[in-house]
Amino acid sequence: MLLGAGKMGGALLEGWLAEGLDPGRVAVVDPAPPPEAAALIGARGIALNPDLSALPAPAVILLAVKPQVAAAALPAVAGCAAPGTLVVSIMAGKTLANLEAAFPAGTAIVRSIPNTPAAVGRGITVAVPNGRLTPAQRELAHALLAATGACEWIDDEALMDAATAVSGSGPAYVFLLVESLARAGAAAGLPADLAARLARATVIGSGELLRLSDLPADQLRRNVTSPGGTTAAALAVLMAEAGFDPLLEQAVAAATARGRELAG
């Protein structure tokens, strides 16, 4: 059962179907799914907003609604949970304790945070279990979350806010890099549209090189950097005491702190 077929829920559903999940085994609960998800649901004959009381207990309930509507949305699906049901949440800020309070005592629960590249199958999800999972349930949760990219597990929920600050929020940092690089190129004299295309293509290509290479990022950086050359001159600024590292450290720390505030 999928609660919420928005951008992330829809991306997961698409990933599951692409990997061969029988559409007849899926029920989607969403009063107003976006057009793309509604089209997919209709085309594959997936049950949309069925009578929950008439359904057998689901093996998995995946929670993909926005956290601000969780209080209103969870009770209906929580009533479907049986002793063997696995609950997987991708809701930001909702802790394992929050989720355990919403479902029957003893429910196996996974809290996770994906990121937006999941929409193109290049996401990364960080997950933490509540200790009730069987090995088979953990394997199932991993398969479901990895349908849109990679999945990493942590055992300490206290690390989730920092993980969210790095990977959940991280795409925004990369997009800002593209914006900033384009503006810098324009400031150096390039036509703005050309600078934007160069910046975008450079980040896309660099990411693909990083994905395909076995070399660590620092070695790939050194491979681009000739001693005394133009790249070295730029890196001298970016790697200065007040440069890239401390700024990103401050940014991740701010996101981590805000995550803890939102989680209460």
C-alpha cells in the first residue's frame, strides 16, 4: 500500500513497476494524485483509493505524504496494519517514535529520507530501522527504497538529520553551484546563456565521470589540476581558509540543526 503518490511516491511507484512488481499487488491511497501519477495508476490498473476495510492486511505500507498532513492521513492506513506489516516512511522530520505512536505496538518500521534525483533513478536514500524488522523485512525495505537509486542504512537515528542535510538537501547545493558558476562566467565576460549552458554541462558531465570512475573525488580533482595552472589558481580561492569547506560545513550544520528543530 502506497500512501501518497506525489513526486517521491510516484517515483517509487514507477521504479517498482519498472522492476516487475505486479500492479495488482499495489493499492494507492491519495485523494488527488498528480496527473503523471494518475495516468500511470490508470494505465496499469492499480487500485486507487479502494475501500481499505475490504483489503487484506498489506505486507508493506509506504508513507509518502507530506509530514504536515500525516496526522490526518495516517489513522486510516494504520488501521490496516497487521502484526506482520512493514511500515516504511519517507516523510521528512517524522521520527521512529512519531511513527511508532501512530501504528500498533510492535510494528516493524523504517524511517528513510530519499532525495530528488530519485525521479530519474539516480537517488540516494538513507534508512534507519526501529529494531522490529526481520531480516526478510529489511531486505524487502531495501529493495523498495533502492528502486530509485542507492540505499544506505544507519543504525543510529540521531544521524538522520545530518544525513538529510548532506543527501536530502544536497541536490539544492549542487543546483546552486550551477547557478553560481553560470553567474561567475557571465561576470568574467561570457554571454549569460552560454555561461549557463557551460556550467550545467560541466556539472552533469563531472557527476557522470564521478559515477563511472573508481577513483575518489579528491583524485579526480587532482587529475584536473595542473600545478601553477588556471584550475590551481581557482582552487586556491575555493580551498582557502574561508572558502568552500567551511561554507559547506556551516550549511550542513544549519540544515542538521533545522532538522532537529522540525523533528521536535
